[in-house]
Amino acid sequence: MGVAIAIVRMKDLFAVIMLSGIYGLLSASFFVAMDAVDVAFTEASVGAGISTLLMLVAISMTGRSEHPVRHKPVLALVVVIVTGGLLIYGTLDMPYFGSAQAPVHQHVAPRYINDSMQEVGVPNIVTSVLASYRAFDTFGEVIVIFTAGMGILALLSVLRRPRKTAGDIARDTAEIDSLNDSMHEQHLILRIVSKMLLPFIMLFALYVQFHGDFGPGGGFQAGVIFAAAIILYTMLFGMSTARRVINQSFIQFLAATGVLLYGSVGLVSLLNGKNFLDYSALSADPIAGQHLGILLIELGVGITVASVMIIIFFNFAGRRENSQGNNKT
Amino acid sequence: MLMGLYNDWVVVVLMMVGFYIVIAHGNLIKKIVGLSIFQTSVFIFYISMAKVEGGTAPILAEGISQYSNPLPHVLILTAIVVGIATTALALALAVRIKEAYGSIEEEEIQKQDNLDC
């Protein structure tokens, strides 16, 4: 909470963003204390990792200091205090913290906790609710993520670049090589350590992806961790090197593939005469069908999330490179 | 007796801090940070609702009968990832505004718009 108040006071946006990263990490540890391990996992990789990074890239393009507020913010303060007071008054009717009799715990939650083992056969209840009971919701969420990725592509991508001639490409390659040589001396330790870490980060992402049925984890977390590995690589070795390793149109293709994989699992069950995303259509044994369905869907989620995160980062970084190039000439 | 509600009050304070940043500051990036604080306060609200006294993480295991409510966890888990995607979209808009107006301060953008009319 103290961190949040410090964010209000700071004028230097760099410090604000660093503080918001700390805030993300703190809320992740709060989620662990509240037994929400899956959520904490996501918040730690998203709130403290990727969002901090994206904001840093954004301020590198928009400038780092904030202008002082000229008018007195009295009106805003009054509005905030009145709203806050009303909300506090509203909380007086809320059930007490940790109470097992609270209305949230009365309706569908007992069924998830008591019957999900027989119906879905996956120990992690969060996964079985996410990918089986409420799979349709999750499909919607994945589509929102995909759409946001497309929106960023539309806003930031630099398509109107003049087509490159062979000479340009040769010059680019030479430039990359000379850049690499100079960078090698600058960040030698960082680069070697991160090179050693990268396979393990990716392996961990895959573990999180496929172990989501049994422990905390799943497609969302795995996608973010996998994207973080690629982004780490990009930051240390430069955009142009990363572009040579990862083809951008391939990543865009992957983002769509994830959504399509998810949707087609639903279509397969429709074609077999069951409801959309009813996994019992996938196999004769309902539990095996559930396992297969959850595996495929989590895979679709993971692919889409990872590739959308990479698309977002590449477009921000590519935009930045372009605007710097224009400034030079 | 009212101490049982302190988690809700923390949420309200955090939410109001975020709200204040959004309405009182002119810098678009700062507004986005404010929005994400507001968003996190909602996450904390949901997660603290899911907590059950004496319960444990919702992963089925032998010998445990009391679990936290898994449903809010699912909702917030996906909301966080959707949140980062939409935040990135907002940042992209801010970058484009900077390119078009040369500034991300609300007042300066308004001034330029008024000049155009």
C-alpha cells in the first residue's frame, strides 16, 4: 500500500514503473498467502516481469518525466474521498474475511471441490474449472488476448517500409555483426549467464504447461514464462539478431493457431453430437476425454499467450528502433 | 469486531489511489499505471474473498478436507493475462499519440486540438 502511495507522488516515470514492478511482486506474495498459488504464479511473471518491461519500452519512446500538475487537484481528491467513503460504508455488509459461510462459498464452489475428481479427474481444481467447467469463458479470454495482439499489430507495426534490396540486406548483416562484436565486450557476463539460463527457462515453461493438471500452472503461466525467455534473449542480443532467430510472420501464424486449436476442439465435440467443448466426445472413457481435452486446450492457450506476448514486445521494440533510425537521418 | 473487514478496506484504499491517479494526473503513462493499480485492487478483492479460514490451496490431496474457493482464482488468473494484453494495447495507443502530438500530457494535447479548430 505504501508503494502505491509513493507511485502517486513520483514525477519520474522510470521510478514509478520500477515501483509498480515491486507492487506486482508484493501482490504476488499476497496471493500465495491467500492460497491462490496459480494466481500468484501468473501475477509474478506478468505484474513484476512483462508489464514492467513493456512500460519501460513505452517510456523510452515517450519521454521519462511527467509535467507538474498545474491546477490544484482538490476536486479530484474530494471525488476520491467520497467514493472511497461510500465503498467503505458498503463493506460493512460484507461477510468477514476467511468466513466459510460467505455467500461465495455456497453455490457452485462445493461441487467443484467435491465432484471434480470424479468428473474431470484432475487434482488441480483451478485447472479443471478453467479448462473444463468454464472452458467457454476461457475461450473468450483467449480471443480477447488474441484481439489485443492484433490491435497492437495494427497500431505499431511498421509495414510501409521500403522493400530491401540485396545490397541493403548485406549492409544490415554487416552492421549486425559489428554491433554484436561491440556488444559482446559490453555485456559479456550477462550474455553468457543468460545463454546458460535460457534452456532452463524454456524447459520450466514446458513443465509448467504440462504439469498444470497436477500442480499450479497451465497454459497462461507457461505462455508468459516462455515469452519472457524470448524477450530476455531479445534484450541481450538485440532486435536484429532475434529477428533472424524468430520469424515474425511465423509467430503471428502461431498466435492464430492457438486460438484455432482451442476452437476446433470445441467443433470436434459439436460434430460428435455433444455440446461445444464437451470433452466426453473425444474419447470413449469420459475421464480420458477430459484429460485429452484439457491438454489440447491448455496447449492452445499457451501457444496463443506466448506468441501474443512476443508479438507485443517485438512491435514495441521494433517501433522504437525505427523512430530512433528516423531521428538519426 | 470490525477487524474482520480490514481486507476490504485495504482494497478500497488501493482502488481509490488508482482512481486518484487516473483522474488527477495528466500524463498518459501515469494514468495507465494508475489503471493497473485499480485493476490489481480488484484482483486482491476477489482473491481475499476466496480465502477460507483453515483452508489450503485448491489442489486435491489426501487428508485435506478444507480448500479455498477455486472459482475466483480461475477468474482472476485469466483476468491478469487479459489485463496485461489490454495494458499493452493502451501503451501502444500512448506511443502513437506521442508520435502524432509530440507529447503525452493531456493538457498539451488538448491545446493542440483547440488550435486546430
